[in-house]
Amino acid sequence: MNRNQSLDAYRGFVMFLMMAEVLRLSKVSQSFPDNAFWAFLAYHQTHVEWTGASLHDMIQPSFSFLAGAALPYSIAARVAKGANEARLFTDALWRAFVLIALGIFLRSTHSTQTNYTFEDTLTQIGMGYPFLFLLGWRPPKWAWVALGAILGGYWLAWTLYPVPDAWAKNNNLGHFFDVWFLNLFPRAKLFEANRGGYLTLSFIPTLATMILGLIAGRWIREAASQSKLLITGAAAIAAGLLLHLTGLCPIVKRIWTPAWVLFSGGICFWLTSAFHWVIEVKNYRKWAFPLIVIGMNSIAAYLIAHLFEDFIASSLKIHFNELSTPFHGALILLAYWLILWWMYNRKLFLKI
């Protein structure tokens, strides 16, 4: 099966944004408080406090969207090798379990015991992945029906929950579910609230984001026109903004509101279209090589960014000391990429 390099490049772009957190642009901006350029970059390398969005907020929905977009290619490749639905569904369940476990592991690296929390990107994708896989085997209309049912049902459940503001931080349906659910697990102390407002139940609307990706992946694989992706993206963005501006549902990434699904999903459609047009339609590929190196090893990139920063930073301090100080974050980022480049050249790809 021919690999779609535009999806790899888009995934690599997303993972680059995540790895680039080591640049600490917010701290740079604080050193130049009156500089609009650094303020702009700092804003887009941080999550917004609640409503709205920055570029950094697009990392998780893009990663989730691309999990859906890659599924039609994955199914087709495995079927071509003789696998059937039952075998592939078993593999999908295993993949979901590994993703959930890996997300919990990463959230526990600075804890004294296992930190049972389910808001990590990998965990959220893993919890919805079996349902996504089943939709991948059904006719396309099933994806649209499931998308509508998830968004409508989720919105209704939240708005009917008896709280003053259905979408307020740590005073909503998802928060009270976590106060019950997370305290079922062994904990060092009682769970009372997530500091950032993130929720376990966000895996449900995250599944909706993955379904949008599934739809886009099918269209790309079927060589649908670019206008189809662009128009769908525009419609989704407009719908998300309409829900937000009318007060029916705000655009909040931290709790993954239905308006956020539509708004961020529309942007993902546009980004998918842009990468596909440049790389697959116009065949401009060389510029994307650094991103493809990252995108083809996205799980490895995710782990490197979470686990290697302290080791690389301390190594730079030991061996280069003052030389590395002005370029500390950039050198760490370069080290990340060189590890992935080394793996790429040796065809070492970490897959789940």
C-alpha cells in the first residue's frame, strides 16, 4: 500500500509543536514584555485559560483527528495481507489497552505511585479507539450518524445536569463523574479536582474528533476533491463559532465541548487539505522531510518529549555548560529530531 506522506507530514508538524515546548517561549516573552512578536509566539505555545484557542491547543485534536484519518489506510493494508475483521478488532482492543496504559504511565512518572488519570492524549484516544475501529468497517453514513449522536447526546447530557453553568471549570458533569470514578482507584490522596479542568469523559467527544478524521481519511484515500475538505472544514468552523457566539455551547478545549469538536475539527480539515494539496497533489515533498521523520515515528516522538528532556538538558549542561545556555531549548529540540532521524535511517518505527 502506498503511504500517504501528507498525513505523516501533518502528524510530524503537530508533534514538532509539542516537542518545541522546550523552547519555553513564554519565558522569553517575559524577558521582553513590550515585544509584540514574542508575545504572539508565547500565546501560541500555551493553552488558553478556558474559552478560545491557540495554535498549541490544536496539538491534541490534530493528533486525535489523524488517528481517525490513518484508519482507512491501516485497515486496507491489513486486509490486503489477509486479515479479517475479527482479527483486526482483537488487535484494535490490544492497541487501545496499550495506549491507555502508556498514557497512565506517562502521567505517573513524577508520582510516588501509579497515577490513575485518563485525560492524557494517548489514553483518550485509546478509550475511543475500539468504537472508531468498528465504524471504520461500516458504511460511511454510520460515521455521520455516530458523530451527530455523540455531539447531540453529549451536549444534552451536560446542559441538563443540575449546575448553574453547565460548562464551568470543575463544576460540571464531567468533574463530578471524575470525583466518583477516579476515587475508585488507589490514590495517595482523595481526588478533588483536576487543576487544569481536564476530564475523563472527554474521551467521548474526542471520539467525535477521531470520526471527523475517519471521514477525511476516507475522502483522501478515495481521491475526493480538495474543495470537499475545505467546504466541510468551513462548515464545521462556522457551526462551532455559531454555538459559541449564541451561548449554546462555548469553545473550550480543556473539557472538549461539542463546539470545540466542530471548531477544531474544521481547522484539522483545512490543515489536512493544505498538506495533502502541497505534498500529494503538487508533489512538493522535499521540504517536508524533517516533518515526515517525526510523523512516521509519532509514538517515539511523544515518548522522547515526555521522558528525555531532563536527561538531554543535564547532558548539555555537563558537556557544554555556558555554550549551551543561550540555545538550550533549541539544542534539546535538535537532539529530539536527531534521535528520530537516526531511527528513521535504520527503519526503527515504534508502532502500537
